[in-house]
Amino acid sequence: MNDEQVKSILQTKHVIALVGASPNEDRPSFGVMKYLLEHGYKVIPVNPGQAGKQILGQAVYASLADIPEKIEIVDVFRASNAVPAIVDEILALKTQPDVLWLQLEISHEGAEAKARAAGMQVVTNMCTKQQHQRLIGA
């Protein structure tokens, strides 16, 4: 995925399900979620262990299927071996998200190919916050 494609995603997609969201301020997912919220994105945290609670004032959902609105980006903060199950969950949704975004050091070729075959754009091994800062500006 080239810079123009990544920039276009960040400029046109504004509803992000953040899978692996953490209430711990020391976790990367917390910092990225905070940054994205401050820059006008709607960020919906997904974490089964935190479901029913809030992170940064946002209701936490147990799964993607529990989110009551259309998701544009699924931003993944989980280990690479969790990606196939996340992609299967995405593909089971009534309304499919547009983008699968795998954070730094997260990749799974088979799951990425499956998401692309279903018509999704796939960003891999990139941080949404870092790319936003680099391509759009803080």
C-alpha cells in the first residue's frame, strides 16, 4: 500500500473499530485511540474483557458484531495469530468494513489475502497514528 492510498483511507474513513483496545494508558492501543479521537475520528473500542465499560469515554464492545453502526476501518492491536479469526468475524458482518488495518509487526498473509478477496483494502505493519502524523500532520 503506497502513501497516497494510506492518506486517502485516513482522509475518507472516520469510523474505526479498534480491536484489542486497552484501558491501560501505557499500552500502544490507548495512545493511538486517544490520538485518533483528538483528530476527529469515531473510535469504537473492542475488547471482550472490557465489554460494557468505557475507554476514553467510548463504550467498549465485546465483538465487531456487537457494534450497532457501520465500521469503516478495523484497526487491529492483536497478535498476528489472532488475525484469521478477526477476518472471519469481519466477513460474517452484515455490512463489511472497507479497510483491515494491521498495526506494527502484525501480519498474516492468508488472512490478508482473504480480506482482499472479499473486497477490503488491507494496510499491514503500519501504525494509524504514525501514518496520520506523517501524511496529514498532527
